[in-house]
Amino acid sequence: MSKSGNKKKYLLVGLAGLVLGFSLMIAFNYVWVASSKNESCMMCHFHPESDASWKQSMHYNSESGVMTDCAACHLPPKGSFEYVKAKIATGTKDLWSYMTKNTEDVDWDSKGELEYAQTIVYNESCKACHVNIFPSGMSDEGVTAHLYYDDNEEKLNLQCISCHLDVGHYNPNYKHSALTEAPVTEDNGIVYEAATPVTEFANFVETIPGTGASIKMVAIPGGSFKMGSSEKEPFHKADEAPQRNVTVSPFFMGEMEVTWDQYWTFYKETMSEGRTSPETIYANNQREDCDAVSGPTPPFGFPDQGWGMGERPAITMTHYAAETFCQWLTLKTGKKYRLPTEAEWEYAARGGTETPYYFEGNPKKFSDEGFWSGLFGADTTVINSYVIYAHNSKNRTQEPSKVKANPFGLKNMLGNVMEYCSDYYAEDAYSKMQDGAVNPTGPASGEEYVVRGGYYVDDAANLRSAARRKTEHDAWLKTDPQNPKSIWWYSDIKGIGFRVVCEVPEGVAAN
């Protein structure tokens, strides 16, 4: 073939390649653009309630008439590498889920909660439209909140939807933008005139004078136990060692965590109006001659998260608020109520057992961690009967009636919500504790407190009787816009509560 013929051949091949390449580019661009339209999103992400809540939101039904589409919130701003990366990753994940999962098995309620929303909504996308976060007409409260956001966005990793969760999918129960009063609860028609007299060391129901609230208290006999875990225990952590022989004296403990019915009684009687400075409240409540306590200020939004109140454990209060509840209960009943020490808590949780849980079972079989669990799934048959955790919680607290009690008759010692202890936290607390210690109380000072028991989103590995955690005061308050920050309510933790301990009254024989 002549050189002229070769040139024509190459020209035709090049032209065909150019046309093909151009056609592929057009096709790819069409698919790329079309796949970001609402119609494309709704092919996979269809749920009647989600669709309806979107159309009721201010991003769809706005005063300006401008409708914000799905991709504007659920992908980073267009034109960035992050947009491309997120679109590919999200599209691949969604397509796989659509092909392999049954929509009836999806917990749609949990998809509307903040923990999940934070993974699929981007601050940069919010700011791409809302360039001015101090528009004219904004309330003083809004200015204060946005100033806090502006100063701390990067440092605290604040997200717009932490306060504005309902703007994309309307939720009438979500209110985080303003202080709210205590909800109205049903009155049982009972008003107790006196606290329950305790004349023997036995279970009793504490009646709170002047209220219709009561608390079932369980008599916990004194005894000795091994506190902490050995290195052989699955999922053992360094702060659980070394194991120590510890003795605790008899005490009474609440059968379950303090419930909303009980906590709102305290709130209604003691609610602090206005924004009293923490220093003033601390000074008033810590006076030895104190005959009344200052209670919580109104919380931001509904602290029960819309899950229900009643017998569900009260949540989101600070350690100080839990201590103040105990102080109030002491003044109301004439008995000494307080938070449990860490030693008392673990002794009560174990209920005389020395195994990882107060029921039979290997943490490795219950846990999602590990190779075999990843292949075949965790064995939940036994643990589901005793614990509210990631596998059965539906991503929220549950009533104590859902589980069996431990050998001492206490419910939800593991799971449901984490529980405050009175001890300051230290990673090396056990190494500094004497073996054979009697009624140890932990370090004399510290910045954070011990929390025990794990909560409703935890894996079984974190629900062992010996497992320890600490409060995270700053992190749990990072989205609180108040100045000064609340000493009563945490804005960023839903899985914290407490149960009370009552000391044995003088003159009552415990053994």
C-alpha cells in the first residue's frame, strides 16, 4: 500500500476514534448529569415518608420558590475533586445496596437521625448556598449560635445539620434551635405524703414526697469480687488491669436507670429560670445548709429525641445534673442518695459472676469484630435477652421490660445507656489501687468521670462487665450554642444516663 493510502487509513481510524471518543464523552456527560437529578436518585432512594418529608421541608417548599435538589445537599459542591470522589463512591454503594438488599429490612427511622445524616450531608454544600450566615432579621439567639459556629467549625468539626437537621427532610418533632419547656406528662393521680421508711435490709419502693414518682430500690449485699479483667478475657483493655480484689459494703441500688417519669418530676420542681451562671449554681447547691437545689435550665429541643419517655431511661443530662438529682432526692426523702462508685457499679453489674457478662457467653461469639463473625454474623441468641445494644436497639433507647434482670435483680446494667459513676476517671486507676481495697473511690481529682455499661449502639465487645469509659465533656457539648455552656444538658450524646444508690440508713442491719 502506498504512503498516500496509509495516510488515508490512519486518518479514517483517527477520525473514527475521535468520533467514538467524542460520543463516549457525550454519553458519559449525559449519564453523569442525569445521575445527579432527583429522578435518578429516587429510582433507588424511594421511601414514601422520606419523599413526603422532603416536599414539606423549606428546601423544597421555600418562600423564594427555589427548590434544592438531592445532590445539592448529599454531595459536595460541583466542580471539586471531592464531588467526583463522593459521587463515584456513593453511586457504587447505592447501586450495590439496591441490588443486594431488601428495602423492608432497612431501619428507615434511624436513617433520619443525626448520626446517619452527618455521613451523607456536607457542610461545604450548605455554605455554597448560604454564603452569609448572618442575614438581616436573624434573632439574637441565632446570631449567638452562628458566632459560636463561625469560631469553632474546624476546631470542633461542627456541622450545620447538628442544629438544622429538619431543613432537608421536615421533622415536626425535631427542635434544636430554641430552649424548650419540660413536656407535659400524664398525671397518675397519686401524690405521696412521705418517703418510704426503711427498717430492714430488703428491696423497697422509694416514694418521693409531694410527687407521684417512685423508684424501686434493690438491696445489694456486701461482698468481695475481682474488679477489672484479666489479659485472657476477649477484648480486654489496658485500663481494666490489673485485676484487684475489692470489698464493698451493702447498699441499695435502683432496679433500672432513672426514668423520664422520675427525672421530669425533679425537673419540674427545680427548673432554673434564665441563664444563671454556673458559678452561682455550684455555690448554691454545694452549701451545707442547702434546703433546696437549683435544677436544670430548659434543654435545647426534646432530650428524649422523640423516642418516648415514661419508663425509658432519661438521657443527655450532664454528670452535674445527675449528681444534683441525687442531692434533690436526698432532701426529699431524708435518705442519702448518690451516684455509685465504680467499684459498687461493677460489683452490682456482675451479680456474683466472674465471667465477662453476668450471663453465659463468649464475647467473641457475640461481637461483630473478628473474621468469623464477619463471615457468618454474630451469635445474638443469648445476649439479646439481657442487653439492649447495636443488634436489637433500633438505634435508640428501649424500655427496661425488654430485657431480663441480672442475678441481683438489676435491669440494663449492660447496654441501653451508659451510666455515670461518682469516680474520676484515670487510665491507671487500678494500678494505683491497693489489692484488697475496701470501698475504693478512685482518684481524688480529674477532668472526666467514669461511665460504665455501654449503650444502645455498642458492639458486644464494649458491653462486658469490666469495660470502662470516661465522659467526654467538651465533645458532648460541642454544638451547644449557649454562652456559658450548659452545666445541665449535653447536646451531642444520646446514650448517657444514670442510676442511683441509697446508702443503708443508720440503725438498719445489713448482714
